[in-house]
Amino acid sequence: MVKLMKVLLVGGGGRENAIGEALVRDGAELYVVSKHRNPGLARLAKGYGMARETDVEKVLELALEWGIELAFIGPEAPLERGIVDLLEENGIPAVGPSREAAQLETDKAFARSLMEEYEIPGRKLFRVFEDVSEMCSWIDDFGRPVVVKPLGLTGGKGVKVVGYQLRDNEEAKAYAEELIRKDGKVLIEERTDGVEFTLQVFTDGKRVIPMPLAQDYPHAYEGDEGPITGGMGSYSCPNHLLPFVPREDYEKALKTLKATVEAMRKNGTPYKGILYGQFMLSREGPVIIEYNARFGDPEAMNVLPLLKTGLLDIAEGIVDGSLGKAEFEKKATVVKYLAPRGYPLSPVKGVTVEVDEKAIEDSGAKLYYASIDEDFTLLGSRAVAVVGVADTLEEAEGIAESAIPYIKGELFYRRDIGRRESVEKRIMMMKGLGKEFEPNSC
Ligand code: GLY
């Protein structure tokens, strides 16, 4: 029997378009609050409220007005504002962690200390400093390359790594000093060399259900060049692994996320919702780079189209502590985002783009809207995503690529996402680090 439940979705990006689609597919009556009218969500929603996602009082007001029975929180910023706590205090169960539990993403020192205290595998050496001279002497004594991170949310822009955004540990000290002067504190970590991958899980605070692995492409330009963005696209494989992630390393990464959920329970800060592990696969195994307290964007668009289990069922299991199974089709996916020219540093805004939705549908690609208004005006961030789903990576990439010509305007995208050469490059990077493995097929 088809359920009809009033579900509130907070957020209006590509990730939320995919979440909204999956909820409606499972019978939800959808209500959305976001700061712009996403054309994809506007079509799916029965009600649409325009408000900043961080204006949690306004979100609550709309939720009560609409008689919402369940809420799904897309982005991290409202989690930091305690949106889940507020909704639940008012009788609306919500998929997402409490403000305290969201600290796994919103306070990097909290996350690292938790890993240390509960001896979670995949942790790395870190220190938090408030004093500039202590920080400088520690980095000097440490001697190896470091990573400098602000403690709070920075929209992916604050982390700097020696050898990438920072030339050497001297530049790291200067940047860390800047952060201490601005924020009062800074996190310094050892640098881990390897290749990054994403593992996302559903959890009700006890049970942890993994989703297929995905690989994000954070750099703006082809060949992994240019500034870091929210992610220009991503791919996943039919066996739910990645070519350069052997099964035993996948198991280790899953163990890390299971241990994290268990630690959060023991810590008195139980975690429910989606937990996203950004891992670096090093020669020794997977190491946590960051936790996120929500789906990845674009990675949500890899996994949600593959869900065989209803997302509404999963959401209900998350909020009432009875999470069951979550099954995914054994297919490859490739997501390609089109972003405004100049993104992320000086994006074109306010111009319109043309999207031939019928031709995209005929191409077999899925289409998700993000930072674009209902009148197709670019708002300055990643605007439209196309997704290919197929039996092989090559076919999925071809489907995504075939949809691109039907989106016209001042946009750019990365052709290399999910292509064989870029996958090979990651395999070679792992081999170059001395890791012996047989690449998985994709
Ligand atoms: N794709 C990275 C993120 O969602 O944070």
C-alpha cells in the first residue's frame, strides 16, 4: 500500500533534489524549505517555503503550519544551528543528528578527540593550539608535512595542506597563526598521502548500513587542477567498491564508521542520520580525513538513484531506532555537475541557462537541479547535474556525457569524471605509494 506522509526537506541543492526525488518515489508528500526555488524540487513539492535553511525558527513555523510528520535535513549548516533538536522538541522527528552529535562535522577538534578517546581505527595524529609559539615549536619538532584546519564549518574552503595549498611547514605555521588570531584556535594534523574516497552510511544510532563507495572530484578543472570546489562530480561502481579500494580496506573503513557510531553512543551524544566518511586510502589503510553529518553533494546523486529500498522506510527506521536493510542496485553511476563560469572564485551569476529536459530524458540521463532558480537563473554555485546509471562505468559515463549538450549557457564541467584515464591515474597513485593490490573492475 502506498504511504502518504508529509515530509519536510530542508535544503535546495542537487543533493536535496536527489533526496526529494527518492522520498516522493517512496510515497512522501513533499514540502521543501530552501533559500531559492530549485526547479526540480518545486515540481516535486506540494509546498515550498523560501527561507534561509539556518533560520531554524522559520523552518519550524512552516513545518507546524504544514502539519509535517517527518523532516529530512540536507545540509550541515542547519544541523549546527540545532534544527533537529528544535523540530524534535516540537514533536517532529527528523533525519539528521542533534546539534551536539553534528559536532562530528561542525567541530573538528571534537571529532579528532572522540577518535582518540575511543581508539577508533583510521585516526591520525593531531593537536589543537591556542598559542602561536606552542604551535610553531610543535610543527618544528614534528618535522613532517602537516595539514592546517579551522575547527568549524568553512564550506570546504579553510583546509590547507603542505605540498598542495601550502608550500612547506613555514607557510603552514603562518596560516595556522592567522587562524589562531581569527578563531582563537587551530587544528594541526599530520598529512596522510593516498587517494580519497567516500563511504556514506545510514544509522539509527546503533545499526549502521553502508551505501556504495563513491569517488568525488573536488578540483574545479580537468586533470585535478584548479581550486577546490564542493565537488564537480563523482562515480561509483557496480560492485559498490572502487577500482583502487580493495575489499579489506572497504571493510576497515566501514569498521571506522561503526566504531564512530558506537563511540558517539558511549559518549552520550548518540548519532542518527547519515554519516559520511571522507577517507584517504593510505598504503597502510583508510584514514579519516573528515566526517560529514549528512549526505555528500554530489555523492548523494550516486547512491540515491540506486536505492531499491524506499528512502521513506529508511528514514522512519532512522528516527524510531528500527533501521532495517537498505539495498542498492549493482550498477555504475557517474555524476557530472555543470557550474557557472568562474566558479568557485568569481562565478557568473544572474544569467539564464537553457535546459532541454525532454532531450536529456531521451538520452537516458537523470537530471538534478542545484544552485539555479526556477526561472533558470544561475545563482553562483554548482547549477545542474546529470547522472548516468548503467551496468559499467564506461556506459554510465557515456550517458552522463550525452546529456551535456542539452544544457546551454555560461557553464563549464569536467569531461574526465568517471573516465578510464582518471580512474587509472588513481590506481597508479596507490601503486606509486607501494600498495600491492589487484584493481577491482568497474
Ligand atoms: N563532496 C563533498 C561534500 O559533500 O562535502
